[in-house]
Amino acid sequence: MSKPVPSAQLGFITKCDLCDSLEDVNSFCKNCLQNLCDNCKKLHQKIPSLRSHDIGSIGDGRRVHKSEELLCSDHGEILTHYCKTCSMNVCPKCLSSHLKHDLLNIDEEGQKMKEELEKTLESKAKLLKEIRDSRDRVLEHKTKFDSVVEDVISNIEHEFDMILKLKTDVKDTVLELNAKGRTEIQEQIHILQNFESKLENEMRRIKEDLPLYSGPTLIKFAQKESEELRSLEAPSSDINHFQMQWSHQHHQYQNFLIARTNFT
């Protein structure tokens, strides 16, 4: 038994007369005069009363329908005219029923309709080309749009990465400046505390010893201790120097921050 030829390979698409499916409609029952999809063909063959039916390819159905369409359904005669009034094909025996109707030669009218159909097909072919061209342009636009979106997302991710790096760099810089400043301040505090302790001890000693001297010994003691006190100079604790230094570091930090945030 030859394998049924699919309708798509025969140049046409038809539907199953049982389930209206357009998929896999490859068979035709010559007894039922119905097109069958593959699923309905299997069901058709499982029904006992239908198993003996002659099921062929879908092309067989086209030939059966075509041969039937050439004959009058009422008289079995070849159709020769087209009644434009009734919009139907008629045979010679039907003419008496279509008196005073607009009757045309079936071949001439068929040729005319064929030419009109071909013009319509040509017009629709142009429309189809326009639709396809439009679709291609839309797809091209979509491709470009997707590319732009990907670039934007990539740039956003890059900028956020730079922001995160900037955060780390700025934090490290501030911590470094803070550690350096705290060390310098702590050293200065230590120097001042030592001088304060030394000066305080000297003043207390002089106050305690001063009542023990009088006359010539007092003069000598006073001269000696005065020179000793004058020699105790305060260590260089320039607060203005610290303020200027921190102001300079602050400006450096601001410039650093501006430079690192100028990613564009």
C-alpha cells in the first residue's frame, strides 16, 4: 500500500472534515468523501462498520471532487453555462429553469474569473512582500534596540563597579589620613604633657626652696633659678600648623573625590 502524500506537498492545505484540524491532513475516505487527519484516520479504521472503507491519499479526494464538480448535481450532465443571476453552474437541461437569466459560457466566464483571481493573487503577492519587508525592518529595529539596551545595562554595571571601587578608595584614603593625623596629634600631646610635668615640678621645687634663702644666698638662688626657668622654653606646638595641614588634606580629599566621581 502506497504511503499517502501530504497535502502540503501537493501544493494546497486542507482541513480534516471530522475535527477541523489543519495539521497532518493526509488521507481521504472515498466512501465517506471526507478528508481525514492522521488521528481521525486511525479512529476511522477502528470503527468496525468503517474498516472496509477505501482510504487513499488526500490527492485522491481532490480528483474525486474535481470530477464531481464537472457534472450537474441534478442531471448528471456536463456543466456548460454559468448563471450570473443565480451565481451557479448549469447544464443544458437546467437552461429552461434559468430563462431570462444572465447566462454566460462557462469556459469564458471561468477564464475571466481566473484572470481576476490571478490579478488578486498578484496584488496580494505585492502586499505579502510589503508585509515581509516591514517585518524585516521591525526585526532589524528590534536587533538594534536590543543592542542599545545591552550597552546601557553594561555601562550601568560598569559605573556601579566604579562607584563601589570609589567607595573603597575614599574610605581607605580617609582612614589613612585619620591614622596619620591621630599619630601626629598623639605625639604632640605627649610632648606637651612632658613639658607640663617638668615645668610644674620645677615651679614646685622653687616655691619649696625659696623660704630657705635670705640675703646674699637668696640673690644667688634667685638668679640661678630665674635662668633655669627662662631656659625651659615651651616645645613647638603650633596649632595653626595643624589647622593648615588638615585644611590642605581636606582640599586634597575633595579634589580626589571629584576626580574619582567624574566617570563620564
